[in-house]
Amino acid sequence: MNATLNALRYIAPKLAQFLFVVLATYTVVFLLVTFLPGDPLLAAIASKSGGDTVVDPETLERMREQYGLAGTPWEQYWHRLGMLAQGDLGISIATGQPVATMIARALPNSVEIAAIALVIAIIIAVVFSFLAFLAPTRWLRNLLLQIPPFGVAIPAFLTGLLLISFFSFTLGWLPSSGSRQPGSAILPAITLALPVGAILFQVFSAAVLEAQASQHVFTAVAKGVPPRRIFTAHLLRNALLPTITVLGLTIGYLAAGTAVVETVFSRDGIGRMTVNAVLARDVNVIQGIVLMVAAVYATVNLIVDLAYGVIDPRTRRSGRSAARGTQPETSQKEASA
């Protein structure tokens, strides 16, 4: 019974935080799109008709009802919130299609490159952390540890253009654009993975080097345990918790990065659809995409929080912040393995 109550005390604040993030995001986005200068409906009409915005009042009012733009801002706020509670994201002003349908059609392409990018980023972090661990001299280790700032500083569009120039135009190995050709997701995924991999490497290597100074690692080294065994059996475990935290935070970066990457590679997806919606002042699509990304981000971080409680039970007692300040200890028995 006590275990159940403790679990509920741990989970309940996380669920409340999830709901708060989604509601706060909805409120902020609603205020932004509602109080922007100009009328989004008239802007969409002008875009469709080549600049002509002459519409009779009855038709205009009917269109406002159709797209959820009728009434005062206060009435619109609650009307849209009620629609969202039913899973209705509204209708696109620019295309006349349900926003949920448009997102469902574009989402798989974005998820594909984001998933591949995350796998590549994790591989980059683990490999370079292993190389830093094996570095025979301090200057070589410090040189490897200087990679993350460069990986984050290089703009994604520049990385994408360089990859297109080399792998598509020079070598002809991979397509430079599109979503349907074989291998079309590789270059966008690499472009997205490099800065994420740099961030993960920075966190992962810091945790590995901190664990390297622990007593059980010194014991393992003294007993002649091979470096590869020390890294995989002891150091990876100590680097797990902080890396899980950053994995949750990188979801937001991946979502934002798709807008640039999909535009550079002319790839259909959520990012490119967001850019087009902003240019067209399609407020329903903008709001739907932002809410979807916020919900995914909050869900991933909720899963990360719950994973903390499973991996390190101390977080259920002392809170997640305290858990971040301490690393799980590996037993002396494991060190002698």
C-alpha cells in the first residue's frame, strides 16, 4: 500500500506538469496568432485570389464559423479548447483540409529522419566518449572534448548544403531532395544528428570522465580489467541517467531542426509544413503543429521522469534534481568482474 502511495505521489506531479505544459502552450500560441496584426482569414483569401479580398459579409462570417474564427477572442479561446479536448485541430484556412489529417500525413516523414538522427547522435556520443576515455594523453583528450562547441555552432542549413554538394553532386551517392527516393532520409538525418550528437557527447563524456575517477574504476584498472570492459560494464551505466535527461530535451531541438532540414532538402514533413503555414498565415495549422510538438515533448519528458524512478529509485524519495547530482554507484563486486 505504501509503495502504491509513493508511486502515486511521484507520478501525480509529473502528470500535472504534462497538462500544464500543453495548456500553457495552447494559451501562448492562441494569444500570438489572435493578436497578430491583420486578419488571417482575409490574408488567406488574398493569397488564394491573387490579392483580391472583396468578400460579402455573409460569406465572410460563414467562413469565420467554419474555421473557428468567429466571436470574441475569449469565446474563440474556449471554443478551440473544447475542440482540442475532442481531438479536433480545426480546418486549414489555406487548403480546407482537416489539420489533423495534414499532420498525420506529414508526421511519418519527420519521425523517420528524427529517429535516424537520434540513433546516429547516440552512436556519435558513445564512440567519441570511448575515444576520449582511451586517449593516451591529456591534450588529445582535451582536443576531442572541444568537438561539441563546433558541432553545435555550425548552422544546420550550412551542414545540409555541404552534404548535398559532396554526396549528391560530387559523388552522386544519395538524392539531394525529396521524400520518396531510396536513401532520401540519410542526408537530412545526418544534418540533424550532428548538433544533437555534439550535445549528447558533451553530457555523456562528462559523466564518463567523472565516473572514471571513482574508486571502483581504479580497482578495476588495478586488477588489469581491459579498458573496453571497464567502459562497457561500469562507465556506460554511470552515464545513463544524465544522458536520458538530455535525450528528453533533444526532442524539442529535433522538432525545431526539421523546419530547417526539410526546407533545405525539399522534404515533405512537419517542419516544412510549419514554414508554409507561417508564410500563409494559416493560424489553425500553426496552432495544431505547435500543440502536437508540445504534447510529444511533454510526453517524452514524462516518460523520462518515470524512467528515472525505475532506473534510480532514489528519485522517488528525494526528487529528480537530487538524483541528477549523484551518480548510481557500481558495486565492488562488479568492479572486480
